[in-house]
Amino acid sequence: MKRKIFTSLKSLLAGVLFLSSWSVAMASYTATVTTSTTNYTAGVANTFNFSVQVTTNGTVEYVDNIVFTFPAGWTVTAGTGPSPFNFCGGGQGNYAAAGNIVSWTTPGHALGTQNGTGCGAFDSGTYNFAITVTAPANASGPITVTARTEGDGWPSPLTDAQISSFPLQFAQLVPCGLVCPGNLNYNLDPGACSQVVNYDVFTTGVCQIVSQTCGFVGSLAPNEVDFWQVGITAGNGLPPQGNSGSGPHVLFDDAGAACAAAADRLTLRSVLQVGGFCFNGVEWDLNNAAATTVQFDWNYNQPVSSWDRFAVGIGTDANHFGNNNNNFCVNPNGYWIPLTNQLIGVPQNVSGTYVANIPAQGWLSLAAWTQVQTGQQAATITITNITSTQIVPAVPVQYSGLPSGSEFPIGTTTNCYRVDLAPANNPAGDLTCCFNVNVVEFPNPIASLVCNDLVYVSLDEDCSYCLGADGVLEGGPYHCYDDYI
């Protein structure tokens, strides 16, 4: 915990603070800001999702404030941030929204100032934010949202608060449109009975459909899980019961129940290994064709004094935890995102909501570490209310008429197309368009029929030949030959 580290570093800092290059390196952090949101709609409330990853240099400078500034005229109406805050002095960071600015700040650090607190709310980790903001009706074109992180200014004097800015651009969402051609008219040649017609139906703007599943189903079902225990693959299926408290290490209760049902949960227990760091985890290959957002509620309960952590990993086919399981007690390539503090001698019972933005062909991993004494209960993590959401293109689907490239018969054929928008599979949100293909028979045939006196045919391999009116009649012009059969 940071306050304890201050004491242990005191004598060292006193002897080397004159080395400005060293002190700057120690009193620094790095941060990256990413977003799963791509665009906005003018005149309505929009929700923007951000992830801020903070990496401290050792444990010296934490981040005091995280601030998001939207364009002038936009109004923030709600914000959901990390819970709990990793505030090393205890307590909670302050959420505040005013006009186009929303912030999460450490008590005692005013926004945009150099008066660091020396003990910021945000240490190394990834913090997720969901911000609802109303765009003006006249908003247009791309906009820039600026994310800003402010350091806590340690070491003393607390006036060197590092400030980093991250401009993020978002395009205006052009509503989905469905375009059909106008009515198409064709006059047939003499004797012709149909017309081959090619046409194009297309969409404009952003046409998307949200596909969401709830609970441990589909690619998140129990039989899709890989289990990892202290670097040993247990394969698909529940691993053997260990000595980390009662029950198996991994337990799915009534998987597939309604998403909000308390019975639809995953219980994950850390593995006991006396005298060393211990690991227990699960991993899913989502096999997802499109980027997927997985959200879940979690509770971490460690009733004893121990070193512990609950973490999430997001990987790809090329780089996921299964490729690094021999290093289960370290963090290969920064794969693990810790969601809990690492407090020694302090029991924990904390909860939160995590949103994971997983790329196409991605992997999701959950893991628990602990170091406990023989006979003590290991940490228990409970995962509930898990949802998996994909946004995929909404494409036109024909529900009446003939597809492009077909032979259209004489008469009128009505072709209709639909784009299924939210709510999915509900006609209330659909876009539709229709058009007619009008095929007109040759209008001025001769009034008499002239037939060939003698018709020669060649039989096929089945010793037959299909003789139509076009093979018997000569002269013309005629209507559709089929009219004379």
C-alpha cells in the first residue's frame, strides 16, 4: 500500500532528490485512453465508453484526477466510473459533472492545478467509464473529446502534478437509410416471354444491429471453458476439488438462467499453495466474428489477511493466457488487468462492474491469486449478470419478389426489401422499400400463324426432344411463343 512505501523510501529519497533526472523518472506515470464508441447522434443523449489504463513508475506517483471534456454546448447528464477507487489513503474519489465536463477526482486536488495530494485515487490498473451526454440538435461533423489525467505530485513538494491529455475523435452518426430503384419497365421483343433484370438495393448511413445474449450461454457456456490451475491445464470440464475452502475451484450455478437471476453465476476460488503465489483461472475463446463487449458484475471476498488479486485478461488467437500459462504468477506482456487492490493484512469484500471490449477472434480470461496460510479460506470471486453484446452490419433482406438477375415474367412483379434495426426481430424498427418490375408482352403480333411444313429435330440421349412454338412457327412477329402452345 502506498502510504507504507512512503516510509520505506524516506531515507533513500532524502539522499538522492538532488538528482532531478531520477526524481522526474520516479515521479511519473504513463496512461492510455481507449474507447469502444465510434460515433454520436445529434440532438439526443449519447453514451460514450472509455477505458483509462494507468501504469505507475514503481508506486511513487499515482493519478489524482481523470477528466473528460466534451465540446461546448454538450451537456453531461450521468457518469459511471470505477468502483471501488484505489485510493491509497482510503475513502472515495469524487464524481462531478458540470456542463460539458465530467470528472473523478481525489479529495483535495482541484482540477487543472498543480496542488497534488501525494496519494492519488488511481494506481496501476484499468478504469472503465460510461458517460451519458446530450448533443445539441445542431451538432454536425466530427467532434473531439479530450480525456485528461492529473498526477498526485509525489514526491514532495506536491506541486509537480503531471498532466497528460488525450484528444479522441468521434464521427457524426448518419441514420440508416434503405434505397430501392424506381419502378423498372421493359417491352419484350417478338416471341420473348420474360426479361432478365439486374438491379441494386443498398443502404446509406450507419446501419447496425445490436445482438446481445445474457448469462453463461453460447461461447461463454461452461462447456466452452478452459481451466487453468497453477499452470496445469485441467481441460474442458470442472477441475478436481482442492483445499482452497469448500466446494470446487470453479462452479457454474444454473448457467443459462435469466441474465438477472442470482442463480446464473460463476464462483471462482483461488488455489491454495503453501509458501508461494497461487493461481486459478478460466478462459473462453469467444470465436467472435465481430468486436464484442462483455459486461459482468463481480464480488471479491477475501476474509483473511493475505496478498491477493482478482484480474481480467483480454487476448487474441495469437496472444492469450493459454500461451503463457507457464508464467502464471507473473504478468506476461501486461496481459492481466487487476480489478482489486493488493493489500497485505487487510481482509477485503469489494464489488464492481467490469466492461471488457474484446476484439474479433478474442479471448476472455478471469483469474485469482492468493497467498494464504494452511487452513485459511482462500479468496472467492462471484460473477453475475454477464452479458455479451455485438454490433454487426444490418443488411437488406428481400421478403417479396425476385432477386436481381432473375428472369421476370410478363406482368408486374413487386420486389420488397427490409433492414432489421432495433428492436431486433421486431418490425416496429425496420426500414422497408419496394419497387415494381413491369414486363410488357410484344404488343403488335401478326393476326395469322405460319408454320413450317417440315421440322427436323435431333433426339437427345434420352431419345426425346422438346419442340416449342418457336420451333414450329415462322415469319411473325408473334406474341410470347408460349401463348401458342
